[in-house]
Amino acid sequence: MKKITFLYIAGILLGSMSSCTKDFEEINTNPNAVEKPNPNFVFSKSQLDGLNNNYFFTNILECGGMMQHYATYKEASGVGDKYLSNEVYFSAYFNQAYPTAINEVEIVIDAVKNNPAESNKLNIARIWKAYLYHRITDLYGDIPYSEAAKANSTQVFLPKYDSQEFIYKDLLKELDEAATSLDAAKASFGKSDFIYDGDVTKWKKFAYSLMLRLGLRLSKVDAALAKNWVTKAAAGGVIINGTDNAVMKYTDGPNDFNRNPVGFDSRRWDFSAGSYGQKNVEGGKLAKTFIDVLKNTLDPRISVYAGVWEGTTQNTALAVQKGFPNGLKDAPTPAQQATYSEPNQSTVFKYDAPLMLLSNAETNFYLAEAAARGWYTAESDKDLYEKGVKASFLNMGIYGAAYAITDAAPYLTLNPYNTAGTFDQKMNQIHTQIWIALFVDEQEVYANWRRTGYPVLVPVNFPGNVTNGTIPRRLKYPVSEYSVNSSNLAEALKRQGEDTFTTKIWWDK
């Protein structure tokens, strides 16, 4: 009887073990987890997250204030306006970029890299990755790059900081390889791509246009290398026609991430609904420097960019625009505040407005610089400059066909290109136009200004500023990096220099 009982129990145990083994995978699989991410969906998310990254903190309070597009009377939020240090604002972009857009684009690359049929997705993701990383390194300098977002694949949780020189050279290599590998005969992301709807030919032009931007960024630190990449970009084919412009599409809902962050983030944090210019949360206005340049040159773009609140509507006429001086502290009365210009909420601050990432206006101005340097001979710097102005005027039409400025002749007659000027005078004129044409992309305006020094901006010297009255040259690293990734950060500081707002990054030497 004991023997029979033992065999019975043993049989039950063996049966149970067999059943457990049979269902082990099913039982231990989380039904709510995605084991194989859909690269199309993740790529869409990376595009949204890459452009939704703390727009107000980074583009307006930091870069926009420094570039004197924006101003505020308030002190705590006047970090770029007054050259002050506030960790919340200078660390925000770095802290959010890696766990969202960077991590997501790496997931896409890992998901498609071994499938030849999805080579276009791989190469478009590489181009997008280059775009994301150049934005981060241009703000901070040396950053985690080659080992970043690799925790899943390589178990590296504390990535090293790569030098900006290494990063830039690798980004240019990536753009070159990805552009030449794109194949219009193969499938792409389709409607999951909110910029080009998966159009491979347009992504190739975007890659070469970004190569042109990055190539010129090297002009101060390595002119020969800059010329090589500018020449390669021009030969590859940059964006010339407005139909090829890189434009991110948005809608007014149903979720906040569907809205253009330029308008949504800025109106949420400062230019709130119902204030009508009188009680903005952070006291933000368009800067006197910016408005004065537009008014003094009779620039018709001012009516697309700016408006003065008169009751519950904005008056966009050139004559009424008035910019707020940078570096002031005394608060105007609500009635006085309403007399200053703010971004036009029917255009640049509209929730469903498209967002220009890279356009034919920018490429023509860059080619004009290259022509002035003798690096590009297909057209004259004068012709390219005028094409850039005309393109910028027409590109106002992204906010609605009625906003497109079809006649640039009066403006160009009043403000002619200085053909007989010195190289520096030409650079000032070309890059002042970039400062105007790229309004709302304050990160790129800031990067281009640091490389060129144009337009010439008069710094403020607000009491207690941390730069001795000079415009900052970079943003500082997040304080958390000193405790979380301290040894790798220490190596970066040895190489790059002290972690201050005045330390120049590699291409800004």
C-alpha cells in the first residue's frame, strides 16, 4: 500500500512538472508588455518627443532670451535674458532627451537593423538620430553618445561622455552613409513619419541639408574639414524647393502631445489664455532688439511673427509693434505690459501650426556663406542671399496661405545685399537673416550665432549675472550627473573645461 501511494504521489508531481514546463512561457509572459516593439509607432513617438523637449524652458527662457528674440522683467525666469543660473531650466533638455527621443530612436534602429527589407527605416532613423544628437551637443558640448541608450543591448548604464569633435565627425559620417543608402524602391515609415510621410527622396535632401548645417558649424575649428563637408552636401543635393522643407505636422488635440510645442508649451507656461498681454506668468515679451530690426527694415514678416494685444485680439500692424528691453527688472503695470509685442497666436503660437525644422531659406543662406568663402561656385552669394530672403517670405505660408509673402522686391530694394562689402559685412547680413528667418527655432539661432557672431548683439549686465556680462556660450550639465555619472563627467570636464556658461565648446573655439 505504501509503495502504491508513493507511486501515485510521484505521478502527480511528474504530471504537475510537465504541465508547468509546458505552460511556463505563457504563465511568465506579461500580457501587457510589448516584447517586439513596432518600429513605426516608436519612430512616431521619437519625432514627437524630440521636438516636445522643454520648448519653453530651452528655446524661450534660455536660447531665445540670450539671442534677444525674447525678454522678461522677471528675475527667476530671466535666465537667458539676464544670464542667470537656474538648474531647472538649464538641465531640462539634457534630462529629458535621453529617456525619451534618444532611447526611442535606438529601439527603432535595433528593431530594423538586421532586416534588409527595412533598410530605409534604418537609414531614416540614423538621420533622425543625427538631428537629435546635434541639438544636444550644441547646447552642452561633450555628451554621452556612443554608449548612450545602450542599457538594453550592452548593459552600459553609465555611458561615457564623448568629445564633441568625435560626435560631430561621427554624425557627418552617419548622414553621409544613411543618405547614400536610401532606396526609393523600398518601403519606408509611411504615415508614421510626421515630417515627410516616409518620402525617401525628401529624407535624402534633409540629410544633405543637415550635413550642410553641421559642415559649416566646423568653419572656426577646422575650415578645411568644413569645406569638404559643405562641398559634399551641395553635391548630394540640399533642400532648394519649399515643397521639400522639413515640416513637422501638428493638430489641436486630442492630446497635448499632438499640439505644436512652440505654442502649447509657451502658452501653458507664460503667455496664458485670458491674460491678453497684461499678466503673463513669466512676464515674457518679444525683445526690443528683435522688433527694432524688423521695424527699421520694414520687414513684412513682423506681422506674421508679432502682435500687440488690444483687448482680446492682437494687432499685427508693423506700426504698433514695440519690443521689451532685455535685462530690465522693474515690472511695468498690466496696462503697460499690454503695449509690448508678443508672438502672434494666430500663426507661430497656434496649437496646430506646423513646425519648420530645416528649410530652403536656411540652405540658401548657408550656400550664400559658402559662396562668399569661395567654397561654392555654382551661384553668386548675392543670388543665393536673395533666394534665401524670398524663400523665408514664402515660407510664412506654412501658417496659412494668406500669410505667404509673395513679393520680396520692395524689401530687397530697401535692404540690398552688400555685394562690395567685406567678408565680415556679408556674414553679418547673411546671418542676421538667419536670425530672423529661423525665429522660433531658438536653439539653432543660438548655435549659429555662437559660430558666426552675427548679428552683433549688445550684452546686458544685470546685477548678479553669472557670466560677467557676456552672452553665455553653452548650458551647464544637470546637477544629477555629478552624483549619478560622476567619473565619466569628470573626464569630460578635464577635456572640455570647467562646467560654466562661458566655457566654449569644441566648434566654438
